[in-house]
Amino acid sequence: MNYEVFDAVISPKAHLDLLSKAEVGRLLDTSKGGLYTLFRNCSLAVLSSDIDLDDGKELLERYKSFSIRILQEERGIKLELKNAPAHAFVDGKMIRGINEHLFAVLRDVIYVNDKIKDNPRLSFDTSEGITNAVFHILRNANILIPRFEPNLVLCWGGHSISRNEYEYAKEVGYQMGLRGLDICTGCGPGAMKGPMKGAAIGHAKQRITNGQYLGITEPGIIAAEPPNPIVSDLVIMPDIEKRLEAFVRTGHAIVVFPGGVGTAEEILYLLGILLHPDNAEIPFPLIFSGPAAAEDYFKEIDYFIGQTLGEEAQNLYKIIIDDPVKVAQEMKRGVIDIKEHRESTGDAYYYNWMLKIDKTFQEPFVPTHENMRDLQLDMGQDKHHLAANLRRVFSGIVAGNVKDEGIRAIEEHGLFEINGDLIIMELIDSLLASFVGQHRMKIASKEYKPCYRIVKNIAA
């Protein structure tokens, strides 16, 4: 099938207008290890905003002929696009938000390669080095604003949600926007777009002109979840683990909407961190919320958490069903508590330095078949370590569902095998089956084909 494409030369509207010759050379390097493929694929994802597709492999194959080239001129740089998705343009001109996102990709790819990698002061070999690297990437993107009081609410949830759930997420965003709260999401569609759209309306009614709609993504997921049009600030982190750390370091409170395996991954990541003994006294408001029809979904999530991580983990969140106003009020109270705690401890408003993140949660997990098989999934470990390994299970399934490399690995080597304690396997199997039954795995196809197989071969 042929898709309409467009050629253009564009100038930056924001973010970046100067590059050295060496930087341009690295971006145009198509050899193995060169930056061009990374830059090209992330740029294609940005140009594909609002496409009803969550298959990274299919997107890259759909626009195989797309190319992007940097033009260095005396007054700065321009980007030359060939065979770009036509819907990124209106009457021959690129949509301004997409233009900004393209140059944000360029900014972050350059910065991570030139200033973060191989920098001994920001070593990825230590927990402190990783946290500092995340800070520097966000600061370079002008995300960290010292003068503002805490007001950034993270909104997590699925891209493949019902219209009813989307409208609910938008209403919650609206109620939070009326209360002056800003929004951060994973920048994609569904439960990531809804809160931003609602908050934008709430901000407009309150005449708030500097509202923030922050989207944080990473190269592996951006093709499956292209930035939605509401995102005002886009940041590309190097991998999923640094993306998750960026979320919890910058955000002040979290609302979780209905979702699938990606949402389960985010929940387990946060709970695993909050279960660490060093974080026992650090407040982090966390609410699970959805319309009345999503009540069973959250009951299943709550049951899974209770059976694997225990009551201590369940006490870290509240479940509020079908009450957007209450959710917004709780979030507003929560960020006030955060402000008081940061003032009393001397921690920064804009970056949660005090939060202890174990290196287990920071190390990149590559979901190969071998790594998925070797995950430690048993009850005989600390709860925060079990949460880390459960998070990796769902991270691997996300890769197999929607990421280009993951989809290709499944096609070549077959299904991922997940094995561990019988009780844990049955709980994972039941939760994943509920996601499939509720059509929470994919939006591109009504019939979901699993990328995993549960192996129940170890006695509890």
C-alpha cells in the first residue's frame, strides 16, 4: 500500500540552531554504530503523530523511503526531509509542534552522544552517575525550572484504551488544569493524550498561559507511541530505565489510568522504588483511577500487587473510581505535601534527589529470549527486588508487542518464555489474560497474538 508523502526543508522554531561539523558528520554516519539510524527513526516517529498504529516495525517499513538530512548554513541549520508522512504538514507547511519535536529529537540525540556517553563524571556504571546523567539531559532540555513550586502530575496509562476511558482521563486532566497543575506523560496517544488535552482546556479557562505538557520517551518506544500534538516539551531519554527515572525524579504525584503491560511495568517500577527502606519517609502521592467500567481492571491490578508484593505495597496507593474532581483534589493536596517535605529536607522542587533508586531499577534490561528466561521470579527475595524482576517481565512483553527489535526477535526465535514460582506464574498468566480479554494489548489489530509463553514448571 502506498502512503502519501511530502518533501520539505525546514528551519528550527525552537530548541537548536547550531551544530559543529563533527556533530553533523556523526549524525550523517550511516555505518554500524552511527547516529543516523537512531536520529532518522525517532524523527519518523515524531512525523507520525496521531497515526492510529502502535507497531514500531510496521511504521518503519511503511515509510522505508523516508530520509532526513542536515543542511549546514551560515545562519544555522535546516533539515531536509524526503518522503515524510504528509499529514505532518498543512497546506505545504509543517505543523509547528511537529517542527519543535523534530528539533528536540536532534537536540537530545546530539547531547546524549556528545556530553553523556564516555563522560567519566556521568558514568552509567554507578547509580549516582546514572541519576546525574538523567538530570543533565533534562536540564539541557530546559525542563528543570528552579523557581516553580511543585505542580507536575505524572499521568500513566495505556495507549490502547476505550473511548470512555479516554474521555475520563481527559476530564481528570481538565480538573487538574483548573487547579493549576501541569501534566507529564509518556507523550503518546490514549491515556497519555487525554490528560494533556483536558489540562489545556482547564489552563485556558484559568488564563494560565505557561502550562506545561511534558512528554518523556525513549528510542525503543517512540515509533509505537509517537508524541501527541498537545506535548509542549519533548525529551528523548537513552532507554526505558532512564525514561522511568526521569518520570519519578521530575514528577510530584502520579495518576495511573487503565492500561496494559506498559502501565503494569510503570506501576511495578514505582512500587519497587517506594518499597525500598530508604524511601519509607518520602511522600509520593499515587492514585489509580478510571471510569466505573474500569473498576474490575483496577481490582485485578490490586489483587496482583497484594499477592506478589503484599499489603505494604497496596498501602502506597489509593484507588478512586469515577470521580475526576476527587482525583484532582487529592493531587492538589499531594503536591502541597510534597512542597512542605522538600522545604523541610532541603530537597529541590524540580528534581527529587532524595529518592533512592536501586541500581537494579537503573540498569538497562535487554529483553532477549535468554534474559527473559533467566529472570528470577520467586517469593524468596526482597519485595523491591521482586518488583524489579516483575517489571522486567512486562518490559519484555512491551518490546515483543510493539517495539521494532522485539517484534523481529519474536519472528526469528519464537515466543518469550517466562518461568518461575508456580504461584507467581499463575498470577502473571491471569493478569495478562485479563489484558488480552479487555483488548489492552494492541490498537492496530483486534486479534492479539501473544509474544510470550508462561512456563509453570517450578513448585512454589
